[in-house]
Amino acid sequence: MAKRTTILVSKSFYQMGVVTLAASVVWI
């Protein structure tokens, strides 16, 4: 269960990073 939670967290962090990257590309 802890492993699944870790994967979920890292996945959402990855998505947030991608969204932030796309947003900064759009803003620049």
C-alpha cells in the first residue's frame, strides 16, 4: 500500500512539474 501511495504521489508531482513547465513556456 505504501508503495502504491508513493507511485501516486510521484505521478502527481510529475504532472505538476509538466504543467508548470508548460505554463512557464506559455508565459515566456
